Amino acid sequence: MNARFVPSALALAATLASAVPATADDDAVAITTLLTRSALYWNHGDLDAFMRGYENAPTTVYVSSKRVIHGYANIRAHYAEHYGVGTLPTLSISDIAVRPLGDRYAVVVARWHLAMHDGTHPTGIFTLVLHRTDGWHIITDHSP
């Protein structure tokens, strides 16, 4: 993915965010930006860029309606197996609600929408737990 893909507003927001202390509102904006950017990467068929939103750790967890998947590599493999690589259905995210859990954690509840290649349009609610290290990263994803 080249740098031209990321809108200039995101680059400006990242620059400004590093210049002032973070507030709960700043965190909500940063997390919403992360999710929006992740959906853009997904929609461009770039699974690796999409996965940057997840913490690259063996403790990262994805919970589907059928199973629990432990570890970043296993989560990526699940997405690749279930949706393919480079041919991903169109993803959109709406109704994002961010709740801080102290300075380094937050929980998100939102709605996902997929436009599948077969013309169907599944939708659902997901819950994320995010951890701030060098930025916000998903550590738990419950997307049934």
C-alpha cells in the first residue's frame, strides 16, 4: 500500500495528535480513524494492511459465532480462508461508540456491513477491546 492511499486529513490528524496530550475525545477520534482506515484497506483487498489494526501478539483474540481464534497469525489465516485475499467483499462500519477504559484501553461497539460478491448484504454488531501501545490496536474482536 503506498502513502498516497491514506487521505491527507489522516496524516494531519496524526501530526496534530502527537503534539498535544490525548483526551477521551482524541482517543475516540483516533479509534474511529483506525476503524475507518481498516475498512478502506479491506475494501482495497489489502488484508495485511487491514490486519495492522490488530495487535500482533499471540494473545490477540477473535471471537466469531462459532469459535474462538487465538493469535494474530491465526486471525489473519481465518480472514484469508473465510473471505479470500484480494477479493474481499465490501466492508463498511457505522454506529461507532467508543468508551475509554482508563488511559490505555477502550471498548468499541459498532455495526459492520458487508456487500458480498453474491449480492447478499449481511450485517451485525461487533465489540472490540483496544490497547494503546504505539497507537491503538485491537486485542479482542467479538464479531459474531
